[in-house]
Amino acid sequence: MDHAAFVAELLAQGRIPDQSTAEVDGGRQFADVSACRDPQGVHPRLFFQRVPEGKVVKNRVHLDIHVGKDRIDEEVARLVALEPRPRGRPTTAGRG
């Protein structure tokens, strides 16, 4: 979802500082968040948010899984049974 109009209105009202935004495709967006989504809208969105705490240990990814209240226990059991683990080795490609 494009939030450029919302961010522009917050800027115009002085509710957020310009430094908290970045220009993306000709509009202003929040600078500390980003997301990617499946173009067909079938698979979940991945949301990335910068946090103020410095990196202390390895990078971690936390996934929020949204299911109906009546499916929570079933979904937890399904995911635990998958035995999540790293797939592949991290690389230093792209680091500057």
C-alpha cells in the first residue's frame, strides 16, 4: 500500500519531521520501515522495521503469523512440526 498521501499530510501538519521520511518513487514514505508483498496478493507481506537498539548478536527475523483465533493452537502445532531452521549459509555479498 502506498502511504505517500498520508505521509505528506503528516508532514504538512508538522506532525512528523522531514528527517523521518525518504523520497520513494516521487513521494515521501516513512524512512525506518519497508515492506514487500506478493504481487498476486496470495502470500503474506514481509514488513521490515528499523529499531533504535544497536545490533548485539546475529541478525534475527521475527515473523508475525496471522490466523483466526479458532486456529491458533492448530497453526502453532503445524509450524513447530516443521522444525524451522536456517536454510543455507549467510553470505557477505552486498555488505558495504
